[in-house]
Amino acid sequence: MLDETAKGVFTIAATPFLPDGALDFESLDRLVDTYAEKGADGLTILGMMGEAGKLSADESLAVIKRVIGRSPVPIVVGVSAPGLAAMSALAGEAMQAGAKGVMVAPPMGLRTDAQITGYFHNVAEALGDIPFVLQDFPLATGVQISPSVILQIVADCPTCVMLKHEDWPGLEKISTLRKASDAGARRISILCGNGGMYLLEELLRGADGAMTGFGYPEMMRQVIDACHAGELDHARDIFDAYMPMIRYEAQPGMGLAIRKHTLAQRGMIAHPTLRKPGAGLSAAAIAEVDALAARQKRRLNDLGL
């Protein structure tokens, strides 16, 4: 089961589609294999990057079973839903299929600390003994969760074992949470998103790793390993080589299309299709991504990677 000691790289997996929008299971198999080869310690599926909201219930379960049956690393399943009944049902099916935990984001509309705390109390009750990840992504959800609220949820809900940290800016939040755990609060795992944009600083502030879907998942593995080895300058050099692509990927509304283009160019999936509604990249954007990829490759060759 997923627990508070989780660390390293939990890659957020894309969901591959054929050009007509149907699920592409062959690409899904290849993607799972490649994520593991690139150093993933775990995979998170059916998150926002996985276009979970565009899948039917049957499709979601099919993806869950296919990934769990293929993956050599633990799987966390996104189960966020407008209602607790749907969330609980998907979570139960995921765990029965072999998932190690689930991830839950707060629904839009929560505004007060009491509303947020009350919501996650209800989540913990609905999920029972299933361990869950609290996804803190205000850029997407519009829900601002303060460190004190996170600490209250962690204190009240023993099955909350991880924070998916995607606040922006959020480095001070990590520091505040780690100072609290150093002072005696329950320490949970913190894995960070935002496409890896702040990964190095997040690690130095006390994060345990990354949970994001950058199109070059090996970047997280390389940076984390160098950082843990005490080779901070080398970690910075690696990060700097990828930074232009990370920056470009970070464009709101375009990130997933850019990532899927990259995954397709690398042969990890067959098609860069986003399921509708969702647009692809213009010819100009594709040229920009490809130019960044070529320059990135040269810089990595200089580093011997």
C-alpha cells in the first residue's frame, strides 16, 4: 500500500488515443514500459494529464486494469469526481485491480478553510482504509489550501499519506509543512508537480520527489539522483539542460498537447491525439518544440547523458 514513506519519481501518465479518439492500448503498454525504463518508482494514472474527465466509467476501469497488469511499479489512480459515490466506487475498483492508492483533488467551489477540511473528512470516510493523495493544484481547481489546512487534514485523516504539491508559487508551503513535521506533526510524503519547473528547489526545501508528467520523465530521475548523491552542481546542470522545454511546456492550455507531441516524437505513443474537446498544436508550435528538443539533445550530449 502507498504510505508516508513514498519517494522518488511517480510519473503522471498520459492516456494515449488513436486518431479517432478511441483508446490506444498498444501505445499504453509501450508508455508504461518506457516510463519504468526511464526510472519511474511509480505511476499515477487518470489524473488531469490523463484526460480522466473525458473517459467513460468503463474506459477508466479498462485503463486501470491494463496499466496495473503491465506495470512493474506501483500504481496510484486519480479518482476525483463531483460526487463521493462515484469516487468511492472507482477507488474500490482500482484497489481491487491492484492499485496501491488513489489521488483526490478538491472540487471547484470550495472557498473557506472549513469547507476544504470538511470535504477531505468526507473523502477519508468515503474511501475507508484506502490511502489517498491530496492533490493541491489551485491553478486548475481554483481551491487555495493553506499549510494550516493541510496539516489539519493530515492530523484528522490517517489515510492521507501524500501531498501532490502543485501550488504556484509554493516553495514556502513546503518549508512550512516540513518545519511542522520537524516539530512533531505527522510527516507525509510530498511529491511535486508543475511539470518539474521548480523540482530542484522543491527537493532542497524538503520534498520527497516528483509526481508530474514532463515529456522527458528521465529528467526527474536524473535530477533527484544527482541531488541525493550530493552532486548539486551536476543536478543544476541537468536541470538547466531541460529548462527551456519545461518552460515551454508550462503554457496553460497547451501543456498536454506539447507533452503528447514529445511522447509521440520519442516513439512512446503512436499518436499525439487529445480526446475532444482538446486541440493539437499549430505548425509553428510544433517547429518551436522540435527546435527546443534538438538544442536540449545537444546540451545533454555535452553532459554525457
